Amino acid sequence: YSTQDLGAIIVAGDSAYEYYSFSQSLAPRFINSVSAIGEKAKPTNNVFAMVVPTSIDVTLNDALRAEVNSANQEKALTYFNGSIKNAITVNSVYDTLRSHRNEYIYFRTDHHWTALGAYYAYVEFCNTKGFTPVPLSAYPTVTYNNFTGTFYTSAGQSSTLKENADYVTAYVPYSNHTCTITKENGTEYEWDIVKDVSDYGSTLKYLTFIGGDNPLTTITNLDNPNGETCVVIKDSYGNAFVPFLVAHYSKIYVIDPRHFNTSLEDFVSDKVINDVIFISNISTTRNKIFIESMEELVK
């Protein structure tokens, strides 16, 4: 590969990758905030925690990865999964994604995983929870071309990345459902779990998944009114993951702690919550803003 080091990212061939560094000071705070979820949410069943690797340790060529000064995510994930308390950690995500590394599971021009990568993590969640995963072939799909994401922007609109633009494929839940987004000021509006983003700008097409990062999104499966309920606490990696959960729950509350202004304990006080699912990419373990938001959520 021809490579170009651009500070926080490296461009190798037609793809960009974000460096990862382990934070000795922030890691314990991340662990403590995730460990506090069960105490504050008091679910009927379980808390599940899933920390997802980023592309640099999954899809980057191994020989090149050995020369890159980026912390070892496999070791870091072992540490996080072994340290988080009061939760069932989905430990198999790293190995599963590595086993599919030759597939289109991460974008080339953006830091997110694709819906296909999220699907493989969803299967591992189902295996841990005891659900039967819905076959990928059962989902209707939509595809949006000409996606250039955060890496493209960070790389100064690299011509290499632009010439190898991504596409976004979404797997559409087939259940009869509603999706309501609640903004910071309490305003509510109906939205699509998978939104038509054909007319969106080339950098915005990941917004097809649950309308992006919002304080609260409530999804109701009208075909399963008496099923279990869950709360998903997530960063933006969770956006592509949530649509796969619709088949299994009657109601899903999706919280992004960076925008949510109510404590988790107060939010669930009048609700019956069966499961809590925490999902984030490994970069949030060193992201002070995200960690402070988690600490506010579970205080």
C-alpha cells in the first residue's frame, strides 16, 4: 500500500484508519460508568455491554498494522471486558469481526462500521442473550451511493478517498413499527428507522440509521405488543446496530448520553425494562466528553 500519515488517521491504499491510544486516566472512569448502569436502570433481566473495535485492528493489512504505532485493541478489549462489573460482556465481537475482515464491514472514508459489521455483532449479542438471529437474507435492503465520511473530512477531502467513495447499505426492519425522536427541548416527531437519505449530502448518509445521534429515540414494534423492552445506551456505532433489535423487542428506548439530560434512574423509574444494552466503539473509552456524559447519566 501507499500510505499517508495525517495525524490522527492514516490513509493506506484506498482506505483511512484512525489511530487508537489507551488512556490510563480515562479507562477506569469509563469502566465505572458502564458498571453503574445495572444499579441505576434496575432491569428485570440483564445488562449487556459491547465495546467494538475500530477498523485499524480489524481490516488494516497485518504487515502494515505491525508497523503502525497504535495501541493493541485486542488487549484493551480483554481488559475492558474483564473489568466491567454488573454486566454480561459480549466478548466475541473482536474475533467475529476479524473472521469477516475481508468483507465490507467498515467504511473506507468514515470511522463507523457498516450495517453488515453491525449485523455480525448483533448475531453475537443474540447468541449471548439467547435470541435466534434473523437471517440477513430476510431483510429488505436499500443502498445509498457516494458516501464520504469523517475520514474524508479529516484528510482534507483527500482525492484518493473521494475517488473510492463508500456506499451505505441498510437492512430495513420488516416489522410494523413506529419510531419517535425526542429532542433536547422535549419536541417529538416521527421518523423512519431507516431514512431515505438519497438527497442528503455525501458526508451525511450514515444518518439513514435511526436519524443519527439524538437524546432519546423510542421504537415500538406493533407486531409484538407483549414482548420484552430494552434500553440501548450508545454512541454512533449503535445507530447501525439498533435496527436489528426491532424483531426481538416490543419497545426499544435508545439513549445517547451526550445529548440526554435526564438521569437513567429517573428515566426508567416508571417503566418496566427487561434488558439494558450498552454499545460503543473502543474510542469512547478515551473520549472525555462521552465519559463525562456517561457519569452524568448514571450519577
